Amino acid sequence: MGKLVDARGPRPLMVIAFFSLLVGYSGIRHFYVQGLPDGASGLSNWVFAALMACGFFTGVGGTGGIMSATNATAKSFPHRARATTTGLVFSMFGLSAFIFSTVGHTLFLGDIAGFLLTLAVGTSLPMILGFFFVRSIPLPTSEHDIIYSGEDADDVHTPLFGHQELSSSVESSTATRIHPHSASADYVISSSSSTQSERIQSNASRRDIASTSKKGSTGPVIRGLALAVNGDFWLLFVITIFLTGTGLMYIGNVGLISQALYANAVPTYDEREAAKWQSAQVSTVSISNCLGRIIIGVIADSSHHLMETPRSSYISFVALLFVISQTTAFAVNDVTGLWKASALLGLSYGSLFGLFPAVTIEWFGLPHFSENWGFMSLAPVIGSNILSIAFGRIFDAHSRAPTPEPRSPISHTSSPSESHSMCFEGRACYADSLKLTIAACTCAFALGVYAGIRDWRRQKGGDVDGGARTPIEDERWEEV
């Protein structure tokens, strides 16, 4: 999908996303409403396979929508603002859980079929709007602009007087990459006092540079097999495995964590009250997730533009937030304090998805960003499966079937399903899994520190892993 949006733009993926989301959620709703046939004790194989296909379609649709929007955003804004703009797009993706859960609890309390219909319509219709309005907008340029390479537009100033003569040297087919601290930059300025030959040479050079910019040949261009053997890719991939695995494990199981803490604290288990605590954690994670994606983008872009700080230096900051969130979750003994861990986890998880796309562009280039980010998005699959399975086994080892014991009596009207086991031991139900995530995030922190220090040295021109990293300039794109 990433390769498709890089080559054809966002529109084809918007069409795929529309049909995938509509079919996926509508299919799940259909099987839910239909229920089990009379006398059946479980799902048949074909129904189970169909539900898996529907779940696959919802994943394809969500991925297609966010990838199209992110690709168009990344190519429509200058390099100095990419973490902020892509973070804003990703922030709404993070906030969607809060929006739909609020709608579900407000309008469809107890009506699962109605909520699934809302998901089918509410997620697919925006893809139609995206088909007509989401596209890559080339960065503005004019005939009187200074054409240059290697610097942001705000760092280059035109002469005060039009007749001022300046010497220039421009390569014929590729723009020379200049570090921001370089004493000079290549440019072409048309002067009224220039000779005819100078004007011809100036126009030819301008066309050469503009052509090169549109092709996106400046800055790193790494993809495919070159990506597979690139050390930077595997460094970022491993960090992403550790951090996203931690985030998805917590997000997917925070309901069980809050349930265990609540069951351990009250003499009588109330399922409705427990559900309220579970919903509160989901809302807290979603809101802080949204804020994290916005905040980290602003911080990374501001420091990168004003102090020339590599965006990769904030990888360790994001990893440290994860460590703090997991340490906080480990220290919480009561469900009333779990919101602190949920807020920190959401903030750190959102910061990851606000920062890492910009780092991906910075390290591997913009022309194949969506394809490269698609490969990077395989990391959460690995990390979440490993840590979530570990959590499940640890939690199950402390669980038992709910029984009306004096320690935690459960009434018939408020008890969970008899077929599901519960854990009444509080933090002990999941503490060992948090030890795993703390260790994983600590490893990611160490790797993030290494990546940041290495990029600082590269930027200063040190001989680290091949010398200085080439700055990415603002590339102009043609609509496909």
C-alpha cells in the first residue's frame, strides 16, 4: 500500500479504504446480528474465517486512510514542519478511539449492532471526502525565487537591490548539497544588467534544479533491498518493536488491569462500576495519545529549525517516557491512580507516532516515505504479539473462575460471564509483564541515546558510520 500511494498518490488508497472499512465493519455487524444457529455451541469454520476476513478489511481500510493522509501531508509541507504536520494528522488517528467510544456509550449503550453500524458509516464516509480533497500540494515557488539547495527558505535572503551582481556556480543535473553552516549556497538570480548569454545560462540552470527538485533526488533516497541492509533501518525497527509492543500491550490489556485492581479493592464486585473504570482508562489513553503526537512534533521541529538539533535525538526522550509510564503502572496499587500510568503511556505512545515518521523521512528520504513507513509498521505486529502473549499467560496464571467467596463476593446479577476467569490479586496479576516492558523500554532508551549521539556527530561532520548525514531540503512534487 505504501508503494502504491508513493507512485499514484492518495486517491487509489482512499477508494480501497472506503470499500474495505464499509465491508469490514458491516460484515462484523451482520454476523453479530445473525448470532449462532439454533443448537450450535460455537462458530463454524467458515464463519470464523469470514470474521477474520472482515477484521483484515478493517485493518486495510484504516491503514490505507492514514497512509494516504500522511503521505499527502508530508509532501505538502517543508522539511522544517514535517514532524508537526504529520503529528497533527496522526493525532486524529489516536483520538478516534475516544470519539467512537464516547459515541458508543452516549448513543448506543448496550446496542452493539448500532455501534458497529456507526463504525461502518463513520469510518468509510470520510474516505469519500478524502478522495476529493486530500492530495499533495507542491511547495510554492515563483520565477523570482532564489533556487538553492541544502537550506530552509527562511535562511536565504534576496539582495536589497535588483542590480546587485552575485557570482553563482550551479551543477547541470544535480543540486549540490550544502550544510546549513556552509559559507555559501548555490543560487541563480536573474539580473537586469546581465548579458544575454548569462540569462540563458541562468534559465538553463534554473530548469535543471527545478527538474531535480521535482524528482525528489536531493537528500537520501533509500528503499527496497537497500533498506533491508541499512543499519539505520534495523536500529529504528528494533526500537519500534520495543516501544510499540509495550504501548499496544498496555492499551489492549488496560481493561484487565483496571478490572484486577478494582476487584482487589472492593468487597463486592460491580460489573457496571468496573466497566466505567475500564472506559475511563481508554479515554485517558486516547486523549493523551492525541496530545503526545502534537506536542512532540512541535518540539522536534522547533529545536531542529532553531538549534539544528537532529530529530533522532528525541528518540531517547520518547523511550524515557515509556520507561516512566511502565514504572508508574508498576507502582500503582489502586484503580483510582491508574489514570496516571494511562496518561503517561498515551503521551509516550503518541509521541512515538508523532516523531518516528519524521525520522523515517530524515534518514531514508521522502520519495518512498510511505513504502518505508509501511515496512516500519511491521514492527508493532512483532512487538505487540510477543508482549501481549506474555501478558496473557502471566495474567491467566493468577486467574480463577469467579466464585462468591467472602473475600470478593459476586452477586448473580453483576458477575462476569461464568465462562471467563478473573484475577482478584490486584497488581500481582500483571506485575511480571510490566517488568518485561520496563526492560524492553530501557533497551530502546539505550539505543535511542546511541542514535541521537551518532546523528549529532554526523551533523558536525564527524567520521561516524560514513560521515555526515546529508540534510534534506524542501522538495517540490508534481501531482500524479
